[in-house]
Amino acid sequence: MKTVPISSRKIEALFYMLAWALVFSVPYFSERSSGHIDWNEVRNNWMHVSGYLVLFLINVYILVPGFLLKKRYRKYFLFGSSLIMLVIAVNVIHHPGIPYQAGSGAVPPAEGIRQPGQVLTTRKPPLMAFADNLIICLLIVGAGTTIKLMSKWLSEEKLRKDAEKEQLKTNLALLKHQISPHFFMNTLNNIHALIEMDSEKAQDAVERLSTLMRYLLYDSAQNTIELKKEIEFIHSFISLMKLRHSDEVEVKLLIPVQIPDIKIPPMLFISLLENAFKHGVVYPMKSYIYFEMQICENSLVCNIRNSKHKTVAQQYDEYPGIGLENIKKSLNLLYEQNYKLDIYDKENEFVVNLTIPV
């Protein structure tokens, strides 16, 4: 069953409702603990708290988004201060005293005659009442503003990550189609030449190319694919690449005999492998490409090594730059930080070790 995502605004509103429901329950449970619920006193306390609630809501839904987030700091301070003063004035006027009941153990008021069980109130000094209300108002405004700013930041962070993820998906799609058109053109030319020289070898090359094209057109569109198919694709790619190179190029492919029934993202190794051929083969020098794959417990380890020639050392500036950056971004999209990519740029050899979970 498809789950419906809950927006950050709904979560924020739900948090406000629960928090204030807890605040409004305090007067009730406070009266209940005394053994007798004085509903008049409960209602008076609720009216007192209602002023703070109005202050909180106006600040969170009007002042913060209308002024603070738009960097209108003076207006936010002016309207916020005015609202705080208004709430303080209302609370001080309508709730001037502290309730006192006979038998409570508190010191009774000096003036007036008190009957047993009669509830009297003692008035706070104006400065104390003002200070108490000011502290509460500032705490409420501060808490509401902090929560609103955090909610705003989380929403923007989610939007930023979503945009970054879409961009990475685009980069991953581009990497899936990174095989150069020149590769196909040269392969077809080689097959054409083989038809007269070695028809059997040419037929095998056509089958390899058909496997390659079928993989690129259909299998690579899936999110995951069987490791066996990925290995077949690598075999076909390397076999066709060999048609373009002479015996001066040594290519070794070490793959486990027993391939486990696991799935991986398609086209995961082809960018690294194609770059190894691109930068590791130089005529007429002896060159080599080594590709090794191992299954170690819950990890798939791939090691690619290729020769490096000083005459074309400058080409490596291009490979570690754009090429590796795109590969790293794709790996981050697929595995976040749950992978390991080690690159060793040696004097005469370039080595890439990639470990992914399976």
C-alpha cells in the first residue's frame, strides 16, 4: 500500500496542538490534585493562558513569516514588542492577584476579614507582575520563533536535497549512456574487416555487439540488474575492445566462477573500464588492462588497473577531473556513504578499487 507523505507544515501544526494541549491541561490537573476541582478557577487560568496562545500564534503565523523571514527586522521588533505589551497589560488587569484559601498554610492577607474556606487573593506588586509576564512572553516568542525557523530550514534543506538528487539522477542517466559512438563505429568497421578474414570471429563479434546493444537499450533502464548480466556485458565490452587493439595490449579479466544471485545497479563499472582503455592504451607501447572482481561476504570488490605512459600523462588531468567526479556523484546517489572508492595515481600505473554493498 502506498504511503502518503506528511508535509512539514502538518507536522509543525500537530506539534503546536500537542504542546498547547499539554499547557491547557495543567490548570485542570493542578485543581484535581487538591481533591476538588474549582471550574471557575480553571476557566480563569485558561483565559490567562489564552493570551499567551494568541501571542504565540500571531508571532508564528504572521510576524515571523511576514517580517522576520523577509528581513524586515524593525517591523518585526516593533509589532512583536507591541503585541507583548498588550498581552502583559491584559493579563495584569484581569489577573491581578494570587489565589489564597484558608487552611492552605500560606500567610493570609493583612486586610479584610476571611471566613473559613473563603478564597481570597493577594495582589502582586505591579513591577513583579510585569516582570513575570514579560519573561513568559519572551520565552513563548523565542520558542515559537526558534521552532518556525527550524521548520523553515528543514523544508529548504529537503528541497535542496531533492533538487540535488534529481541532478544526480540526470548525471547517472548520462553515465549510463557514456559509451562513445566512436566505439560502435570502430567496432562495426572491425567486424566488416573480419567478415572476409575470419567469418566465425566476425559472427561472434556481432553476437557480442547485439548483447551490448540489448543491455544498453533495455537492461540499463532498470534500477537493479542481476550481477550475471552485468558480467556478460563486461565480457562483451572487453571482447569488442580487443578487436580494436593489437597483441601489444594485454587484457586480463578475473571473474569468480560461481556468480552469486545478487543484483546491482546497471552500468556501474563501465565508466571506469572505458576510461582504463581510453587512457591506458598507447601505440606502439606495451599496455595492459586488468579487471578483477571478487565477492567478499556482503561486499562486491572491483579492482581496475591500467598502464600509464608518461607521453600521455596529461590526459589523466581530464579523467580524475570530470570523469571521476561524475562517478563519485553517481555512487553517492546510489549508496550515499555506504561504499568505498580508492584511487591510486602511480608513476606507471593507475589503480581504482571500488567496494559496494550487496
